[in-house]
Amino acid sequence: MTTDQHHSGAQGPDGYDVLVVGGTGVDTIVRVDELRVPPGDSVFVEPLRDYVGHTGNGVALGWHALGLRTKFIDFLGDDPQGRMVLEHYARQGLDFAHLVSPHGTPRAVNLVDAKGRRFSFYDGRHPEDLRLPRDFYLPHLERSAHVHLSIIGHNQDMYDDIHRLGVTSSTDLHDWDGHNPHHRHYALRSDYVFLSAAAVHDRLETVLRSIVGEGRARFVVATDGANGCYLLERGADTVRHFPAVRPERPVVDSNGAGDAFVTAFLHAYFERRPFEDCVLAGSVAGAFVCGSVGTHTEFIGLPELRAASARAAASR
């Protein structure tokens, strides 16, 4: 990989290594025996718990735990959930700025089964025409070396400024079907693209090649749970497959595993590590998260990530 393919470094002593835009809220976790509706009209479950969560939250706190200078910006409601988010970030020491949304703080209900698999019901309360004002996001963007855009819509008009400033960008498309135009906007305008293979297994290579061929992505990674991940680099002839790592802790909850993969992969990439090391770091971080109950309740630190990666590499 050539030098211009990498993170350019923070923009001075008061700059940010990474800016995360959008994607915070509150998750309610419901632990169930299996991901299906049981017979009858009610069932007893474990006590319900609320957690500060959602994808931007996981990416921002993941990079914060790895020692990157991280800024996070978003809309929040003036409501109990919004106050919960602010109190949580104050405790974590995360640099967060927000605008008040009259539509409230986004929420989700996540069902988690006995094997740690989850299904999320996301309320998506922000309207389609909501946008972060340019005079709010631009000062933060101008101080950042890299920006990660969650696919929440209100940041989608930022790309012209991102490209004008020469700031690298990333996004996570989650379980994109390869067709939805909302996701495609982010897929084709970001430099580093991540997605889940869940909805495109039969068209995986076609979707990866379309992202690279039609957009500006320097690489695209599709994660596939226990099957590992697939990576296509711009200019490469083949899609590379990488196996998953064996979790060092029992898997109890997969909430946040994809976010952890993205943060650790890109942290290694920013250090100019080869793709093999980036994938290993991402896989180790994702497996680590699956060993803790709840959404984004535990993040791996840099010394622990390096030690676990070394153990994983030695066991192969």
C-alpha cells in the first residue's frame, strides 16, 4: 500500500485523529432463548437493561479506548435517553458535541439469544430530511485527519466538504442488500467501506466489486461472523478470504462486534500495517466484545489488543 492510501495524521496538536458523525442512542436488551416468537401471548425474560449504544457510539468509544484522539458529534433529544447518553460520555471522557433534535433520542430493542446472536428493532425516529448544519460539523471536520460516517442520513451531505479537505472517510453499511440507494450513497463516496455479508452471500463478490468499481473505495471488507471476512483492495484481481479467530472468552452477546472490528482494523491500517494484521486486529477486537453482556459495555485497550493478536497469530 502506498503512503497516500493511509491516514494522514492529526491536523496539529489540537486536532483529532478521528471524527465520528452520527449514530448514538439507547438500546434495550431483551435476552431470549431463541430468536423467534414463542407460543402464547407473553413470556418471562431476564430483567431488561438499557445501554448507551448504536453504531457510532461503538466506533467512537472503540477508538477512544485504543488511544486515538476522538471527536463524536450527533443529534440528541432533550429527554431522559439523551441525558443518559451525555452522562455516559462524561464518565468515559469522550469528547462529544451535539445539537438538540425535536424528534428525541433514537432507541432500539435488541433481542439476544442464548448463543449471543441478536436481532435489532431500530426506531429510526429522525426524519429523512434532517441534516447536521454545515456550520456545526465543519469546524470539527477541519480539525480531523479521518472521519467515519454512520449511515443515519443526517450526515450524508458532508461528502463534498470531506473530499474538498482531503480527509479520508469510512463507513459501515451493516447488512446492506447491495441495492438500497440510501446505503449506496455511503458505499460509493467513502474511502474505506465495511459491511456484513449477511444479506449478500450469493452476490458477495459482485457487490464488493461494484463498490470498488463504481465508487472511490480503496478497499472494502465484508464480515461474515464465524466464517471470517472477505476483503477486496482497489486494483486487486481476487477477493481475499480471512478466517475468524477463536474467541478467548465464551460468546454471550454479539452486540457491537462489527463496530469493534471496524475500529481495530482501521487503527492497524492507520499504523500502516499490512491487511493481514488489520484483519487480525479487527477479528480479535470483535471476538473480545462478544464476551461481554450488553451493548458496548466493554472495549479492548491497545495493550490487550496487541497481546491477544499475538496469541491469535501464534495459534494459527
